[in-house]
Amino acid sequence: MYANNFPKKRYNHTLKFLKTYINTEESILDLGVENPLSEILKTEGFDVCNTKGEDLDFSTSLLESKPSDVTTAFEIFEHLVSPFTVLKSIQSKKLVASVPLRLWFATAYRSKTDPRDRHFHEFEDWQFDWLLEKAGWKIIATEKWTNPTKKIGIRPFLRWFTPRYYIVYAERI
């Protein structure tokens, strides 16, 4: 569906899931800077406004000052020290969020070149569900998918059938 230099499978799953629960008339505040996925959403007719890279661990005032029907967070919460605070501060009535799942055969992700690109959390699905529920969200739908690679080895083999991504549609209680 999209250029080969993008994480095609993840973007396609995310777009399909979003289209199932969110319509293009609803405004979206996407947590995170503009990126290829937010550009794809715009070309698909979604009204998307991105944050500018603010550190949401220090201030959630942006979430209160940018009204939207839906908040999206695609692979954002694992980078935050306190995702609970952010989830409580979201003003939208709807949330679509995805996280990479904790894999029993791999350590948490940490970029060797970018000290900001690290995972503080890698969730199991039940942990992310619990976090959402504690923050006042009712989970309506979830989905998981794998992330196979073309590398050789035990870990790459396990990625063919072990889910790596988890996406949730939730509504404010």
C-alpha cells in the first residue's frame, strides 16, 4: 500500500484499525512529531494535528490546550516515564494507541546512536490494558500482530509467530 522504505506492515495494520473505529470527520491529536504515519493518515483524509516533540513527562498542558475528538499515540507510551499521567490528562473522548509488546526473548529496545530513542517500558498486553483502565479508559477493541524480519537466527524465527505490536481503541469512562 505504501512505499517500501516505511514499516509497511505496521502502518497498514494501524491504518486499517483506525479506519474501523474513527471516521475522517473526527479531529485527531497525534502524540509525537509529524512522521510518515501521520502523513499517511492525512492523505487518507484524516484531520491530524501532531504535537511538536514536547516532553510529556514534564508537562501535559499541551493535551489540555489542543481540543480534539480523538487522541492517537502510536509507539509513544513506551518512551515515557509516566504514561499514566499523560493518559489521565488526555481531553479527547476517544483514544487509539499502540505499543510494542515485551518479548520474552529480547531485551528492551535502546538505540545505540540516539540517547532519546529508548524504551522505558515494554508492556505485556494485560499491563497496558490495566494502565488504560486505571487512567479512566474503557477498552473497546484490541489487536496484535507480528513483526517478522528476514534475518537468520532464533530471535528472527520467533518474531514470525510472536506478536510484537498491540493496538487499542478505548473511550473515556
